[in-house]
Amino acid sequence: MRFLSLLLLACSIAVLAQTPGEPPKHIKPKPVANGPVTRAEANAVFAKVRDLMVEVLGVASIKKVPVQTTGTTGLATRDEIILVMDRLTEAAKPSFKISLPPLATEPAAFVTKKANVKEAMVRLVKGGFVNKVDVLLCGPAETIAPDVFGDDIGFLLCRISELSHLPSTKWSPSLMKPGG
């Protein structure tokens, strides 16, 4: 028991002694992309998202959904990204196990000139697949930065995974019986 306590203390000291903010020596940080997301980057990310939804989340209905933007060169526009995200969510709907009440939307704040994109924005916000006040929806520029794109992809995947799995009474404290 004494050995275990000393080992735990040594590990704690080792963790606290690490300099915060520095990556481990064996990991080389990837360079951060400058500028807006390109179509090639967006297409690669959406293809990976589709593959992960099939493999990890078990959303088989999404295998043949086209996840390409309108081209492969140039910058990806917010409208193109929104339409692909909408296609992904619509294709994933048959695998949803639960349904949540729709969220409130503010369509007047959405910035787009296309009616079909505005409808997709409303669907995405009502379903909780994107934040209701987001650069993707309300931003002044036609393009978005990689960090905003990454946040929006994470938000989308989080909601899809939430809707496509039933919570377990064994592992969800809010569903457990009192005292047990």
C-alpha cells in the first residue's frame, strides 16, 4: 500500500512538473492553415465525416450521399458548406433513435442570398446541428476560417451522435433510479 501511495505521489509530481503549453518532444505540432477553407480541404473533411458516421455511429443510410462542394479548386463558400451539412443531416435522419424539440431560430440574422440555403440554415438550427448564432450562418464574409469550420463540424457530429444513440440507464446518471 505504501509503495502504491509513493508511486501515485511520484506520478502526480511528474505531471505537475511538466511545462504547460509545450507539446511532448516526440510530437511535432502540425502547422495551422492560414486563410479561408478551400474546397479541397472541405471535401476531404466531409468525406472523412461521412466515413466516420458510417463506421463509428452506424449511420448506414449516408454511404452514398454526395459530400462534395461545387468544385475542387478555389475557396469553399459558407453556402456550399451549409448545403453539404444539410445533406449529411437529412441522410442521417433514418438512424436517429430519439427526437428533440426544435430549437428557436432567428432567420433574419442569417446572411445568404439564396432561398434554398436559408431553408437549410433554418433546418440545421432547428435540429441543433449548428449554433444558432454562428459565423457560418451570420458571418459577413463568403468564406470561413479553418477554426470556425472545425468547430461547426464538431458541433454537427456531436448532435448526430447524440440523436443516433439511445442513452443507457446503466451509464446515464440522469436516467438512473434514485439510490441506484
